[in-house]
Amino acid sequence: MRTYNPLRKAQPFLFGPGDYLRFHPIDEQEYDRQLQAVESGALVAEREDFHG
């Protein structure tokens, strides 16, 4: 996952100070699928609002 992309003009950084991050385990096949998607320009991470 690339956390910075200057081509994303509205929000070049995927997360910022104070954001909560949550990671999910993935297998090698899912990693390869996401890597291919990222290399083609897709965003594979999701943002969600934290209400804690």
C-alpha cells in the first residue's frame, strides 16, 4: 500500500496524524491481487470514520 501519492490531488496522504489504522491479515494470493491493482492505479485501502 502506498500511503503517499502526489497524483491524488485532493488527498495525497492516505492517512494523517491522529487517524486510527486497522490492518487485516491477507494471504499471498490476496497480496498479489492488491499489488497488481495498486500498480494499475487502483486504491486498495478503505477509509472509514471512527466513532469511539
